Amino acid sequence: MEHARIPYLALDPDTEAAICADRAAGRRNPHAFPDEDVARREDKAHDRATLTRPAFARDIEKILNVPAYNRYAGKTQVFSFVENDDICRRGLHVQLVSRVARGIGTLLGLNCELIEAIALGHDVGHTPFGHAGERFLSKCYHARTGRYFNHNVHSVRVLDQLYRRNISLQTLDGVLCHNGEFACQVLRMGDTHDFAALDALVDACNADERAIKRLRPSTLEGCVVRVSDMIAYLGKDRQDAVDMGVLPSLAPFETSVMGKGNAQIIHNLTVDIVNNSYGRDRIALSEAMFADLKRAKAQNYELIYGREGLSQDAGNVVEEMFERLYERLLADLKAGDESSPAVRHHVDYLAAKSSSIDRDEYLRTEPNQIVVDYISSMTDRYFTALYAHLFPDDSRRPIERGYCADLG
């Protein structure tokens, strides 16, 4: 079906009327998470909600001021070795997820500050070089420990352990369970109601690669962020692919109800979710929209993610670089080398910036975990710069497409 023939959907009249009536009467969504039920590891007076700083507004501010948040700007979303300020980096991605999720959350009458906190924090544990980097790091880690690296699980570690800011259980649960790679027509809430349950889920995901597929957010707000993660990247990655010349246009994509372009994808998925979720205790899509969503994801993988620069030109090189850098940093830590960048740039930095890390105690952490903490914190450019510093005679370098590459 041609893109031009797909209409912009409208809210169902009964749903629109119910939203307007509930707003006029001041009725709250009974399934929205209430601020007064917020849970934190520590009951600190400073973290208690006030009129000027409500419960989840505090989480938003904490996340924005975590040092790891700054590094979003230098981490790749899809296109890794391209100098182009117009394509999406991870910093923009989390903002887009937040905007989409808050749009849906507002219509559903949910707690939009909880939504924003989850959205802004959901990728702080992501590696350099996007999902390819995540795979490479997990392979290095698993080969030596039998454990797995997942960015959503590590994002919880960043917020809850490395920079322990007393982030709420509800925000951490949403971050852990946000992984939008697993599409569901109906998202029902999980039951992670205390930190013991959260910690058990984190451990399970580190130990068993299948555990991540069983995660379910325990708030509707977390469910909204999870589906919004997909909504935010599906159309934007297509737009970037066209801008980068990976695709000549959106013509190759097929659709029946969702649309092909970014704006229409966001609009139509939002409307469909609200039509099928308003007043209910789950987030749902219609059968037709869910089928289109699954097809869209499959087409993105076929036409974009399997063809972009890292996969074709630099993938093997970067995977080899991950392995060599990982082994070097691990050897340094096992040898107690205080001059290693793993100590000077990571351990000492954490000890200075984190209120929860004691330098000597952290150095006694299992060294593979320290290496994972360090490499996952790097931006793309920091990774390549550190590799060049440690291995100056190594000819392996990913080739980057510069701003002027097309000028001859």
C-alpha cells in the first residue's frame, strides 16, 4: 500500500469523550502510579517529596545530573562511523522516547514524571557503538565469566550502584524492563514490588540470557516507555537511513495501517495505543497495528540495521578491538597496575564523582566487572582514542566517513 494512502488515525469518539469527561471531572486514572507510593532503598529526608520537588521529579533531576548522562551525546544510536550532526545519537533518542511516552501518558492520565524519569535513564548503561557494541562486550564478558551484558540491566547498575543516587524502585524497574526489542501486542504489568525482587531480576538477567525476555514493567508508566522506545526509533532510523544514503527513499517499506514516515508512525501508534488502552490495566495495540509494527521492525533490520556501516565495513575490526582492549584492561587490573587507564580514568573518576564508591573497595570488585563498567561507559570516540593510545602500532582502525567525504 502506498505511503500517501495511509490515513492519520483519529481517536475513537467514545475514547475521546471519556478522556474529556474524566479531565473535566478531575478523575484520576486508577491505574496510574501514585507519587505517595514511591519506594527508595534508603529513607532519606532529603529525598522525600515536597510541593516544589515531587517524588519522581527528584528522579528526573538525579538522572540528568549523573555523569553518565553527559555521555549520551557521544554514543551511537545506529550509524557509528559517520561524522554527521544531523543523525540521531543516543542523547536525542532518549529525549524522543521521553516525548513520545509523555504524549501517550498524558492521554492515558498516567504519571508523566515517572514516565520521564524512566525514559531519560533507560539507556545510561549503553555501550559505545550501539547494539553492535553491546554484543561485542557481552561476548568478551561471557567468554571469561559465563555471564551476560545487557544495556538495560547495566543501566540499573549505573543508577543504583555506580552512582548511587537513591533512585526509586519504580524508575529502576522501568529502566530494567524497557527493552523494546521484544514486541508484545499486550503489555501487562509485572509484580516487582520491592528491591529484593528487583535485585533478583538483575542477577537472573546477568546469569541467563533468556531471562531478559521475561521482564515486564511493574507500572503502566514503565509499559508506556517500553513501547515508546520502539516508536521513537522505528521512523527516526528510517529518516536517518535516507539522509545517510543507505536507502534512496521510504518506498521499500510496506505498511497497511501504521505508515512509513516518522511523524505518521508516532501519531498512528499513539492513537492506536490510546484507543486500545484507555481506562485499562494494560497497554495494548490492535491486531492490525501490532502486525504492522512487527513487520516494520523486521524491515528495519533487513533494510537498515543489517546494512549500515558498522555491520558491513567495520564490524569485524571493532569486534577485534573490543576483545584486545578488554583483555588489556583486564590484565592491568589483575596485575594491580595503578597507571592503567582502568584505574586512572575509571576507578579514580568514579571515586571522585560517586557518593557510593570507595576506591579501594571498588578495586576489590571482580576485575571483569570493572572492565565492563569501564568499557560500557565510553563514548565511541573515547573508545577509539583509548585503543589508539594503548596500541599505537596496531593497524586496526575503523574507517570513519567524514563530513567532506562526498566532496572529492
